Amino acid sequence: YKKTETSDLKLDAFFPKVENDAKHPGVILIHGGGWFSGEKENLGVMAQELAANGYVAVTPSYRLGEEAIYPAGVLDLKDAIRWMRKNAELLNLDVNRIASLGGSAGAQLAMQVGVTPDSEVYNEKNEKYSTAIQAIVNIDGITSFVHPEVEKGPILDAWFGGTYDEISEVWREASPL
């Protein structure tokens, strides 16, 4: 669905078998793994089950922290949502009913894409396909990187490209809350 300088990002699409042109709600399933590991295949069984129950389910890969720092993964996932909309006819997708779902780091990303539709922060001006979604499912994901109880450390420093003290504005921007 997307070619970057370092990767050819792929996604898997699961959709209901239908004999008519009925449109189905969609879900983009975002894998966790602490922003540095995990893969789209981790959510394949859940995507199959969602498709069997009438949903279009998409499991995209996205650039992880060793390949690219924030906001690369967010931008990739927004492009996956655009791909869903662009291919809505093929998928029988109702573009007005799309949710993001993720667990752990994937939940943080699901929230971040969900609360920043068509965002100028991510340079989404005049895009042909919107990144707006209608629901967010957060399974144990962080909502704020600036909360006093958040454990800051080397993993987040690496993902953001600097410590909280160095680039607190980036940490705040990445906090969906």
C-alpha cells in the first residue's frame, strides 16, 4: 500500500463473502510491540473473525522504531486508511463507518490516527482521501506520554528521537489524550 525510502509496506485485507453490493463497516487493526517490534500477521486471526462477522478488516505493516522515528508509523497508518477508502468498492467498505483498533503500542497508534483526522500536524492538507475514522478501540494503550506517571526511558527516547527534556513538544504531540 505504500513505498518508502526503506520499505515496501504491505497490508492484508479481510472482507466478508457477499453475493450483493452491501457495504460493510471497516476496522484497521494495528499491531503492538512497543513501537519496535510486532507484525501485521499478529492480528490475522482477529481480522478473519471480524470478516466472518461482517466487517472489512485491514492489518497494515508500518515502519517500526529501528527503521524510522515518530511520526513515521502514524503517517504510514494514515496512508493505510487512505488505501482503504481508495479501494472501498473492491472491499465493499462503507467509508462512513471505519474504526481503528490496537493493543498496547498499537492502541496508542490507533488513538493517534483516530484523534488527528486530516491533520495539518501531519501535513494532510487537501488529501484526496480522508483519514477520518468514526471509532477507536484502545486495548491497554498509552494515552499520554507527558503524564507524570509515564515511565520515560530509552525506548521512548529512541522512538521520538530525543528525550522528553530535549523535545517535550514532540512527546506532547504524540499523546492522543
